[in-house]
Amino acid sequence: MCFGDTTMGLTNKKEEQLRDMPIIRTSVGKSKDGKFVIVKTTTTYIKPTAYFEAILASKGQEDDLVVELAQVA
């Protein structure tokens, strides 16, 4: 299979799927004394504010929001 100058673009559906995925960043480093390896992973979800407003309006309680967010993650 030769890719050369041809551009293999993503379909609109695939681009939408990628936009909906969380952003995951991982960093690796050593502790100050050099005895430990520290691995830090951050997961970022980007949702429109209307999404959370709808959850709050339908549930009306902060505890329900935490449960709903846990299900998203």
C-alpha cells in the first residue's frame, strides 16, 4: 500500500467520534530524591454547558450531578 501524495481524510462520522472522546495526557518523571517514578494521568472531558444545565434541570440536586458525571467517565 503506497500513501505517497494521497491524503486519507477522516469521515465526518469519525471526526465526530474523535471530538467526543476524552483527552488523556500522561507525564512520567522521577521524585526529587530519584527513588520513585511518578506517573501522572489527566483525563479531560469537554462538554457544552447546556449538557450540565440539562442534568441540573432534570435532576435538581447536586448529588445526582455527581452520579451522572461518574457515569460519563
